[in-house]
Amino acid sequence: MRVLVTGATGFVGQGLVPALIAAGHSVRVALREPGPLPPGVEAAVIGDLSRPINRSFMLEGTDAVVHAAGIAHQGPDVPEELYRRVNTEATVEIAKAAARAGVRRFVFLSSIRAQSGPSSEEILTEDISSGPTDPYGRSKQAAEQALSEIDVPSVILRPVLIHGPGVRYNMAALMKLAASPWPLPLSSLTAKRSIVARDHLADAVLLALRSDKMAGETYIVADPEPLTVGEMIASLRRGLGKPALLFGVPAGLLSAAATLANRQEQIERLMSPLVARPDKLLAAGWQPRLSAAEALAKTAGSKPMAA
């Protein structure tokens, strides 16, 4: 299958392109500007996704599209209009071009934030939604809704927090914490959160490309075992060859210390649950290679891939 990948140089794309090649697919990547590529990968330079131009040329001879490009969740400094242009309007534009080109499969990498805020007291499935709570989530939700009205066989994947070599943002901060030599007062935090390894997400994309029964459906992508933040730290430290070095303090004391250190938002998030069930994807044939804890340990012990 000839597959076009957007966002190929991003964190997810850097794991996805080698997985596609290893699975025997012919890969074309859509880039903002020319750059180095793995052997055998073809490039189509499409410019900035925030600028609406005709990108039909990149779809010539393409069997499938994996749309992984977009603005990641980066906080309040990103204007909502930019999220809308890149995450919603560009997705719609590329999907419509794919429909005109007769593409057989369009795989959209959305986010769990399209159906939930940063935490949820109820366990999330594809049918349970409290709704997005920020511009990033709203832009992903709007793209999902628009895809349902475009005549192209699409599969929507909603990954939870993704980790792997070279990860940034929240997981990178957790890895930095795990790499510290200090004992950490996190063992008393009982809230569990779902995560997914980048390799496991790539396997979900490969399944979506080859499975006809997945077309027209939406799937949560999460490793089946949610973990507490203490379990995450312990797994990361195991991958680094370090002891867990965790101890417990009352949650109120931890929250007060976080307030004094101006870290209240980060600690409150760690104290709040976000569990998403991948049962629907498992039923479709997806099978993670490692447990969530094993995959985290592997991430900790891995070097970032070259961009």
C-alpha cells in the first residue's frame, strides 16, 4: 500500500514512518520544507498547514493517508484560531482532497482530549464523553465531526498521553523527575492515568490501514493497564537501572508544598484520574507488545531517534 504521512518529522511520525516501512508499505511524507528522510521515503513539500492551499498533488497515486500533523497541546499561549486552522480546517482540507483522489483509507490521529478534559472521574470509552475543555480538544473534536461528513473511508484514533524516545512536554517532565537521584513523595497518590507507547500507537495505525471493519469507526488507543504516577516513576527508574525510591505523604501536605513551589497545577493533575479503556480496539485485533510498565521502562532506557 502507498501511504501518505503528514506530521512525519514530529514525535509520533518519527516512530510511525519506520513502522510503515517495516510493514512493507511505500511511504510518502508531507513536509513543511525539504529535509532529511529515511532511505526509500518520498517527500512532498506542502508548506505550512495553517495556510490554505491546494495540496491535491501530494495524493497522486496514494492508497491511504495517515494524518498525524497538527499543533500539540501546548498551553494557553497558542491562539484558539490557530488550533482551528491547523487541527480542524487543514484536516478537513486534506480529507476532502483524499476523497477526490479516491484514497481507500484515511487514518486521523485525534486525541483523548477530543472527548475529555485533562482528568475524568469516570472511565472513558468511545461512547462516554464529558466533552473537551480547551481549544486543543475542541479543535480535534471539530475535525472528528467534520470527517463524518466527508466521503472517504476514515478511522479516528484517540490516543492518550504518548511516550517513547524523544518525548516532550508532560511525559518529558516526568522522565526528568525519574532521572533525579532524590526519593520522591509520590507513593500515596492513588489516581490512575492511561498512557500509550508510541510503538503501540504505530501498531494501531497499521491495523487501521489493513482492517476493513475499522472504517467509519473511532477508537481509543491506550495501553490496557492504567498506572499511578508512582508506578510510572518506578517503571521509568527501572528502565534507567535505578531503585524506585518512593515514599508517601498525605495528599493535603503534598498539595500545600506544591502551592508553595508554584507547582499546584502539575501536582493536582497527577492527583486526578484519567483512565480510558481500549476494549474496542482490542476487539478489533490490536495487541500491545508490552505491558504499560514494561513499555515505560523501555522508553526510559532508549535514546531519542534522529529527526
